[in-house]
Amino acid sequence: MAPQTDLVNLFALDNSYARLAERFFSRVKPTSVAAPRLIRLNEKLAWQLGLAPDALVRPEGIEILSGNRVPENAEPIAMAYAGHQFGNFVPQLGDGRAILLGEIIDRDGRRRDIQLKGAGRTPYSRGGDGRAALGPVLREYLVSEAMAALGTPTTRALAAVTTGDTVWRESPLPGAIFVRVASSHIRVGTFQFFAARGDVDGIRILADHVIGRHYQHCAGVPNRYRALLDAIIKRQAELVAKWLLVGFIHGVMNTDNMSVAGETIDYGPCAFMDAYHPEMVYSSIDRKGRYAFGNQPRIAQWNLARLAETLLPLLAEDGNAAIKEAEASIEMFSAHFEAAYTAGLRGKLGLLQPHSHDLRLAQDLLDCMSANNADFTLTFRRLCDSAVNPESDDSLRSLFKDPNALDDWMKRWRHRLAEESVTANARRVAMRGANPLFIPRNHLVEEAIVAAVNNGDFQPFETLLAVISAPHEDQPEFGRHALPPRSEQIVTHTFCGT
């Protein structure tokens, strides 16, 4: 066994959040598990973090990844936060099953959190067991790594570990721990925690910490807290635009699930759309469609308005002036979102030069897709071939319930393409970079989870992970992973992992 000093060197943690006031968190150690076994280590990410993959796969490394051994320089904590859950405010939530080991400076000089999700009870568990089942761990691993490969800001998967323990939900399930990496785990709900207590000093400390960690350019401006709010809003608007451009539905956009770093966080009942419908909902707990696909920009703006409310005491001494500052900032969300979303749609359609009618052209295609039950991902991918060769149109039209419904739009689109002096091959290359072939389709994710949970077979998980890690490549040997589900394979509901 490697000496303890090797483990200390392996995780050279620096814990800036744990140096804040004690009311920001609770100190708690992970609960030991019976028999940890490594399912998967993200070796590329480990290297990027300055960690040694060959050490992490050894028994001592797995002990750390499972929470059975805490590095000497770690200061494990559970973070306090509040949040609006489906519009209802809960003044105290916090990490009920996640423990932050500490922070690490990666090879690019970026500070990253290392968190164990499913590591046992904390003071915020609210009667829960603090554990995670294997299925949700595999889902978060797959979807977060798919999002990273798609170029969408996201938390990352460093490792997944089975615990050898059983967790009880509706039935007994194998336990697991997800080792998550994030730019930080500070949420809109973290600010709400202090605002609910009238703790203006806590809000100021937190805001200064976020500026120093994520938005250093705000530090030197006259009203740094307005600049901070502006920066968070812009980053979040651009993030949600990226979600819509790949057909992603978060499923539970509560304020405690919105990172102020602008990363996608907390993959619970999330899903990627198959057939395009803007009102699509997969989450089993979203019974009224609050977080439907097309509603995500509006909810993001609503969440950010809640953030702005917490910052009012910092924006201006006069209350009315502070409200005007907040309102002006929130109003910018729509412009930021539309700019990012329109630019992304333009890229998906192969349009390299902006035109005022491009958004209308894109929306008309989406409307046609919705009316004809067309697959979101494959429609745009096959459009890449149609941009080069009209003979490919039949493959695209076959995705539509009424293939003729697309004809008028295709004429308008080709007329628009002809306005640009771009070679067909250059356009195709650009479009393929904007339009993935592979996403973690819901039926394939379920297939991987069922095989692992019921049979201990992780091969479907490994295969799907490999495929979605190169989403824009053809990979003809994995053709079935690009196809929409057959009728009997359609997943209608996804579930939260708690």
C-alpha cells in the first residue's frame, strides 16, 4: 500500500470556500462504505486536474474516491443553501448527500471543486439517507460527459464507484458514489440562504468570493455587484441557449440547481429530446410543465430575478435605485439569450453571415419539425448532407410524418444559402461541427442503467460513454446509437436521483 504521503500529494487540495465563515457550511466527513469498487475513472479529466490516474485506480485511490479515506489536506464540508423548488421557497436546503472534499488548481490554473455525491448524511439531509443509487450515478456520468463533449458548460464526472452497500428507494438498489468536478458549487440558492436570514454581510462575503473566483473582471469597476449580476446573467443566458441548441431539458430548474458559474449542474430527471416539441417534459416530478423544453429561458430569467433580489442591498444604498439597477440587469437576459440562440441556430443551418430573417427561417423549420414529429438531432444532422447534395433530401424528408411539409422551407433555405459565397464542403464541415450525430438518447441511457443495476453488466454503459464522447464523428459501427427509439423503446418519464 502506498504511504499516506503519496495520497496527500495525489490530492493537493486548497480549500478557499472552507475558509469562509462557519455559517456558510457544515464540517462533515463522508460515511464509510462497505466495499468500494471503481466503475469508471475519467483519466483525461484526472490528468487535467493534475492527478495521477494510475494512483487513483489503486486501492488507496479508490478509498479516497469512495470517501473511506480523507486526504490530510482535505476539509470536507456540506454547503448551505436555500432555493425555490417549483416556485416555492424553501429557506434551508443544503448538500443533503454531497460532501465537498476541497478544491484543486488544475493544469490551466483554474480552481475546481472535488465533490463526493452520495457520501452519506449531512446536517442538511432532511431525513434522507445521504446515499446515491447506482442508476442516477451512471446517468449523471453519461449526461455530464456528453454535455462536455458537445461544448456545453457543465460539471464533470471524475469517477463513479460502487459502494457494496444497498440503498432503499422503492426497492433495494446497489449504492454508488459520483465524484463530481465543478468550477464551484455556489448556486443562486446559496445567495438566497443568506438573504432569507437578513444576513447582508453574508451576501457581501459570498458575492466577493464569487467575483474573486469566477468574475475577476468585475473587481475593479465602480459598482462591482451590478457588474457581477450582469456577468452571471449573460453567462446563464448563453448556457440555456446551448441547452436548446442540443435539445436538452434540465428537468428541475430550481434556483438551488442553478450555478452562478454558468455551468449545467445537478443532472436528475434530465433528458435529450427525440422528436422535437417545445412543450416536451420528461421529468416525473414536473407535472405542470414548469420546466418544459421551450420554457427554460423564461425560468432561467425568473431564477436570475431571484438572485437580483438577494443583491439589492449591495446594488445601491437607496432601495428604489437598487431595484432600478436590478431590473435593468434582468432585462438584458432576453437580448443575451436571443443573440446566443440565434447565432447557434444560424450555425446549425449552415449560415455563416448574419441576416435579419435568419431566426424566422430557423423557427419555421422548428415549427415544421414539431408538427411532423421529426427527430431533433437527426433533422439537423441530415441537413448537413442536404447542404452539399440535394439528392440527400430524401433521407431528411423521411424523418417527417408528412415529407412534403418540408419542401417549401427547403427552397427558402437553399435560396438563403446561395446568398453566401461559401464552398459546399466548407459549409458541410461547419454544419457537422454544430450538429451532433450522437446524444445520450434516453432509451440507451436506460438500457445501460438496467444492464448495470440488474445484471452487473457495465458494457452498455462503457459503449455509450465512448460513443457520446465523440458526438460529431460518424462512427458507423455504432449506427444504432444514432437512431431514434422504436415505439416500444420510447422513454416518457425520467426520475430524480434522490
